[in-house]
Amino acid sequence: MRSAEIIPSATKTLTIALLGNPNCGKSTVFNQLTGLRQKIGNFPGVTVDKKLGQVNLTNGKVVTLIDLPGTYNLYPTSQDERVVLNILANPADEYYPDAILYIADVTQLEKHFLLFSQVRDLGIPMVLALNMSDAAAEQNIHYDTGAIAKAFNVPTVAISGRSGDNFQQLKTALNQLVTESFTAPKSFYQFSDTEKEISQTIQKKYQLDNPFQALLWAQNSTRLTFLSEAKRGEISQLISDKNFNRLANQVREVMQRFDRFTPMLKKAIQRTETNKISHTEKIDNVVTHRFWGPLIFFALMLVVFQAIYAWSSFPMDMIEAGFASLTEAVNSVMPDAWYTSLLTDGIIAGLGGILIFIPQIAILFLLISILEEVGYMARAVFMFDHLMQRFGMNGRSIVALVSSGACAIPAVMSTRTISNWKERLITILVAPFISCSARIPVYTVLIGFVVPSATIWGVFNQQGLAFMGLYLVSIIAALGSAWVFKKILKTEERSFLLLELPEYRPPVFKNILFTVYEKVKTFVIEAGKVIFVISIILWVLASYGPSNKMELAEKEATTLATQNNLNEAETADLIAGKQIEASYAGHLGKFIEPAIRPLGYDWKIGIALITSFAAREVFIGTMATIYSIGSADDDTGTIRDRMAKEVNPITGKPTYNFATSLSLLVFYIFAMMCMSTLAVVKRETGGWKWPIIQFLFMTGLAYLGAFVVYQIFS
Amino acid sequence: MTALNSLAPGKSAIIHSFSDEATACKMMSMGILPGSKVKLIRKAPFGGAIYIKADNQQFAIRNNEAECVVLK
């Protein structure tokens, strides 16, 4: 039994777990208690948010608070819920709590008491916080905190996470809980004879202190990841020996708990029933309306898209300009040597490539968390569930797909709220197909080679229509591959939609700001590492060549420049062009030429394909370097003119003919040419397996598409 | 015996039982119990799911799950 003896050790802080149903206001309480002293990560083996924070209790005692995912019971149907079970059923778990802070919405107390009564039976010291005391006052709900505490034998405090009311009392209660000795109250649930037998056998066999914990092992053995295969087998054997019907017993248990605590709660709560239509219902009459509902949703999505697409461009330009002037400053004070190049073209460029995504991530999460906080997102799931189910996705996936139109990175990060793993994975896998803003420069340069700039019927610009076509193809690719993944991917998780549509509430801005801060921080630290390493590798590939070929290339270029009387900028461009040809990237470009010739590409395009793995828009910069017009920088017009002049030495015809250009366009619609997206997918799926699969199928589809197009039109 | 999915929008009924144990466990854990009064508010714009109100709380539930809710 846990008691005061274990507390004095100063080395280990005590762990208090925050538990409750979804929508009980848990994260607001977490933020109130911990402030910015939080650490966000993943639970081991799964990509479920793990939030840890430090709380100063009274008299300077510091405890660790862990925010466990919201759940309705201890019989999980999703990954998030399984995390809760695996911690609470395993006394040896790193996060097994010394005490529990249970948050219940006092305006819906009956519903919030099922999990409460289950957790109470685990024999862990617990404080019950009746949250939303302010809302209860507004709704004329009167409750007797003392009576509830007495009836359930649990210290109880009424709080408001929103206003911070009574948090001092809550801290005092927690402090008492962890300093005073604790005797577990009698089990609330009355076991049946079979349950008693099974639970006693398990308790004895595996030395478990608590009978309800043992019952959880029996009920959930297949979902307990900490149990060895052998133990799971033994438990399953026991279950079948005793003829124990798991589901039927779960239902019976839930029923019995409700039957017992509902009358107890009725005595402690007075509610004046009103037949008044709540404001939530009034809002939903419009917001989930057959016609207006989807319309409002798409209007909101338009705002989201516009925000990430347009509003972020100003801060992004600032970041870009900042890094450009930093590079310039470094170049002017440091000698012209390899380490300067490493610093500017490798490290600074790599950092810039990470930080450039911050505005888009921050803006998207600002908007998404407002929509989540007020309760709107659940309505979107309700409205689009059927539509998205056909593609194996979820109503929340639409937000990710729309965001992908600006940038796949925040989009992939936003899928975390999709609780069904398969639906989430499919959304992550297909979102990068949607044409993002980085593809636009590539499309702009190439589209001129495919479609003339004329108007149809005097209204529609042909190139504009072609642009729209490219977007359309990308959407079809996303939905089509989602459909395929739906058929291929197997899951044991049964797909449910049983979603609470919470009351509309004004957002808590502290929560929103924390979410934005947290998302940006995770991206910079976690995905940033991968992006940084790949940037350095790409820098090495483009700046170094085998043996002394780079110096030879420079010499050759300088001689050529003097012969042709080139000015300084032209000379530098020429050198850069010759050098990239001599570099490892250049060699790689030539090496892959046989493989890309069926697509209509030469080795120069091959180099650009390799370097633009960093990000699609790098294609333009590389083209400029290869054609020795690097100083023209981002001017797409100059680059297009130069590309138009490029002649295939074998055929004597223009390299960028209709077939090659169309094939390149097709390639860039489909190909996974973005290391940052892959880095984020790695973080969000918890390993390299899925980003590698994604890279292979997207690039495979790109190759196939480009091949078919080139073969038809050449 | 009718199931929840066949209730007309705007109509209420009392839940009798659940015909599937997994659904029962999940719905009961959310406070939707036999004996609860349930009202079908509306159907989803693209079908497939319904918006219900049970004991002063709103829920979205797929037709598949609603089929398992037997009404009195």
C-alpha cells in the first residue's frame, strides 16, 4: 500500500496523474496548475501526446503532473484510451501515479462518474475536482461538495479551470493527499463470483495488490502491452476456463456502477430542469444545418487557407530576408573558405529552412485550436463523417487536406486530434499530394512550356485553367490513394463514431497560446533535427566533388570567362554552373540519367531533382545555378527564357519541349520532394517506416505518371 | 421495437436496450443508458450519422451504432 513512508526521498518527485472524460476541461486545469513549466512528448511506442508539468503545491513541495488522454472508461477502443489503461493497470509503469487528480464536469456529473468510480477502485490516492463551478452557477445547478466527498469517501474540491477559482484549495487538498497516509476505500463495484475468482487468481499469480486492477488484466489482457506473450496466453486460458464473457461483464459492470452512484449523486445535486432551448442548440440549428452547415464550414476553411497562404507570407519573407542578410554579413567578414560555405550554405541555410515554416504552423494551430476550443470541430466531424469514411478518413481530415493546399507540414501535425489510428495515418499519407505553395514556382516556370498564354472565349486564361487542372489532379491523387490505403490497411480498431458534441464555450486563450507555442517548439526541435541533417548532406553533395574535379571546374570556368570577356557576376555564375556539374550532386545527376531518360529528362534536370528533395522550390534555384544564371536569383522569367534556349545536343531540338515539360509538371505534382514533410511524418507516425513508404509510393507514382505522359506525347 | 436510426427528426423516445454489447458499453460509458430519453435532432448533411440529444447532452452517432439502440 502506498503511504507516507515513500514520500521523504528527495530525489524522486511524486507523480500525480490528471484524469477525466474528454471535454471535462482537463487541459485548462493542467495549464492553470503548471503554467509554462511543461514538457511535451510522446508516450513510448505510440504517438499520443504526453504532457508533463511541474506544480508547486503548498509549502514549496513540487510534484510532477502528467496529463493523461481523456477517456470514458477503462475498456479502450482507441490508441489514446489504451495509453491510460496501460499506465493505470501496470504498477511498474514509469508513469504509474502516486496520486490522481480526477476532473469532472459538475454540470454533467453522472456521465463523468463512471470513469471516476472505476479509477477510485484502483486504490490510488485521489482528489476529485468538480470543474466548471462557474457554468454550474449560471445554469442554476446546486451541489453539495461535502456530501459528495462523504458519499464516495474522496476529498472533493469545486473549481473553475476557466477562472482559476479555488486552485489554492485544490493544491492544499493535493498536498494533504501526498503527505498523509492513505487507506484505499472499499471497492465501489461489487464483483460477481466469477469475477472474484478470476481476479483473485490473477492477483495471486502476478502479485497484484488491487482486485480491480486484476479484473482489468482479465478484461483487457490483449491490450496490455507490458504483459509478456506468455502471460497474455495464461490469462486468456483462465478466461476461457472460467467461461468468462468479457463484453457482457463490462456491460454489467458499467450498469451496476451507474445504478449505484446515480441515486447517491441525485441526493447531492439539485438541478432546475428547464425546457428552454440552449444557446448551443440554437447555434447548431444553423451550423449543422443540411445546407448552411457545409457552406459555413467551407467559408471557415477558406479563411484557414487564406490565412496560412497569404497572411504567413509577410513573416516568411521577413525570416527569409533576415537569413539572407545574415548570410551576406557572414560572407563579408569571414574568409572565402570551405568553413564559411559550411556556415552559410549549410548551417544558416538549414536553420532558415526550418524557421521558415514557423509562421504557417503558428497560424494554422491558432485557428484550429480556436475551432477545437469553442467546440466547432466536433460538428465538422459529424457533418463530414460519411463523406470522408468512403476514403478511410475522418471529418477532421478535411482541415488537414485544406491546410495542405498551403503547406503539408502544419497539415500533418494537425492530424493528432484524429483518434482513430487508421484514419489518422491515411490522412498523413495523402495530405502531401495536395499541391502546396512550394510547388507554385515550379508550376509557374514549367507551365509556359506546356500551355500558351492565350485566353479562351476572351475570359479564361489558358495557363490559369492549366494551373487549376494541376490542383485538381493533386486532389484526385490524394483521395484516390486514400481509397486505396483504406482497402489495404488493416486495423483491429473497430471504427466508431460516438462523439460528444460539447456545449459551445468561449475559447480560453491561454490554452490556445500554449498549443501554438507547443506545436512550434516541437516542430523546431524534433523535425528540425532531421531537416538540419539532410540540409548539411545536400550541401556536401552540391559543394564537393570526387578528387580535384571541383578545382578543375573552377579553373576551366575562369579561363573560359577571361576568353569571353565576362564580367564579375557572369564569371561567378559560370563557375557555379561548372562546379555543380563537377560536384557529387552533378555526378549523381549523371548517374541517374539512364533512369530518368524515359521521362524525357537529362542529367541537368537530374541534378535539380536531387537538390529539390530539400524542398520543391529549390528546383528553380538549381536550374539557375546549372544554367549559370544564378545571380538572376528568383526571377522566374529569366530562368524560363534561359531554359527555353536550352537545346538537346543529340536531337538538336529544345530540351523543354511539350512532352518533357508536361512530364516534369506531372512529376512535381506527385513526387514527395520535401524533406521537412518527411521529417514531420516521421515524428507523427513514430518512426521511419511510414515516411519511407510514403516517399516510395509518391515518388513511384510520380515516376510512372511522368513516364506515361512523356511516352505518349514525345 | 424500433431502433434509434428510424426515429424521425424532432421526435423523442426512451431507450429500451442495446442489441450489441460493444456499442452498449461505449454508449453507456458516455451516459446514454437504458431508460434515457433520447431525441433525434437532425441527420448529417451527407447522411451516415445522426445528431441526438440524450439527458441534456448532444452526441453525434453513426447510423450503424444507432441501429443497435433499441427504443421502447
